[in-house]
Amino acid sequence: MKNNSHYRLYGRTKGRKNNKNNDSFLKLKLISVDHNKYNILDIGSGFGESSIKIAKRDKKKIVICCEKYIDGLNNLFKEAQKEQLDNIFIYKGNVHQMLDEYCSKNSLSEVWIFFPDPWPKKKHNKRRLIDKYFFNKIKTYLKYGAIINIASDSKSYISQILRTIYAVKEDFLWVNQSKSEWEYDSETLPETKYYKKALENGLKPLYVKLKKL
């Protein structure tokens, strides 16, 4: 197991107006990942809109929410309780650490990465999650035919994502390659806070669907 200092987290972990350390979400804390089940990993689940929608679609599927933002996790916990969803589990922290400590090989059926932090400043681009290293790592934990769903509204990040997809084409099939399929359809995809923010700012989110070969 790697030293915890290896798993560095950038950015805020709670809202500027929230000075209370409310960890009610820990009641849903992830213990381990059962590779015999259909496991969906929602990386950067934010305020939980995506996790709730995914979990409600099929309550037999397990949704693992990986997020560092406490306000978002508490909101997710509240909504999960309200909707009586017992197929949601939470990991607070770095996804690389979560994979190393809680997942076994071939244990994940789907991965959702919706509107990851774009780190727009050039000097911070290295903090972005989606790169060749990430794909090379997560493929170990993915079942054969597992799906990765990605959405972003950052032009520079989208360019990086597309370059990365090309670099890992031997291991992942880009399923929705036609331009019409790139559209972010809010009828089928989660209408998250960041999706709405993108529309307000006149940005057009791109949706990419990949399949592990």
C-alpha cells in the first residue's frame, strides 16, 4: 500500500460558508468492492445528482461515489436517504487511493466522470484526472466490456481527453464517434449543477463513451 502523502488532493474540501465538519455521509462509507456485483464508480460525484439518477435506474447495481467535497457528500447522503437508496456507497478522498485500497482486479462495470475539474491554468494542467496514466491504471480494475462515461465543457480539457483516447485506443473502444452522439442529452444523462452552469455560460458539453476491450 502506498503512503497517504502520495494521494494528494487539490482544491477546497468544503464550501467557504461551511465551517462545520458535518460528516453525516460517513454512515454510507465504502468498506470494500464486491467484484461479483455490478459496480458503478462515479468519480467526482459533486452534489450527487449523477449518483442519485444512476442509482435510481437500477437498484440492484452498486454506485460508488468518490468525492472530496464535504458539502456535496452531505447533500448526496440527504438525497439518498430521501429516495431510500441503499445501493449508494461513499468514498471521501482521492480516486487513486480508493482503487488501490478498496478495489480488486476486474471489479468495476462502469465509470462515470462528469465535468471533472478542468484546472484551466496551464501550470495546473498536470492536476487533471484524465490522462494516459489514469487509463492505464483503471483498466486493471475494469471488467471486460466495462464502460467509461466522460463529459466536459472545457475546450482545452476536451482536446486533452480526445488526444488521450487516441493514445489508449488499443485498450478502449470509442463507442460514440459520430458528432451527433457527442451531444449531452439531459433526458438520459444526469442534469448536474455543472451541466446547468455550462449552459448558462454558453458552453456546449461533450459526452464521450468508451468500452474496455
